[in-house]
Amino acid sequence: MQAKNNSLILSIIIFVLLFGCNTPKEIDKTTLSKTYVDIMIAQEIYLPNFDSLKIKKQKIFKKYGITEKDYNYTLESYKADTEKWNEFFASSLAYLDTLKKRVK
């Protein structure tokens, strides 16, 4: 009986390790573009102060409901695909233009 319980516990632990780990997921292009632009702006503002930049980046990720891991994963996958990258970059520029119009 003890061996059966140990096997069950071991099976549960393996299941949790295999399926419970937080694997990165790809986020949509619009969210990626907005996050990217917001982070670029934050870097311009907070660059000399790395602690403030780190805090601001976490606020940006929270604002869009994503993790830094998901953001980096998606950005890397877009970089590997020229067509996706060009669409993403065009979307980012369009978002930046809307932000500029709000400031005027």
C-alpha cells in the first residue's frame, strides 16, 4: 500500500512539473506593438535610472495583461519571420502616431 501511495505522489509531482510550468505563449500583434512602443518610450524616459525603468516595465506588462517572458518570446518569434516583423513594425509605428496625435 505504501508503494502505491509513493507511486501516486511521484506521478502527481511529475505531472505538475511537466504541465504546470509556465511556458511562454505568443501574444497578439496589437498587444505586442503597444507594449513595445510603451517600453521604448519608458526607456527614453527612465534609461539612467534602471530601477525606475524596471518598475515601469512591470507596470506596462500588467497594463496589457502579459508577462515579460511572453513578450520576449513573441518578439523573438516575430524577429525570425520577416513578414510578421514588418507587419508588427508597421503596427508599432501606427500606434506611435496615435500617441503623438494625442499629445498635440
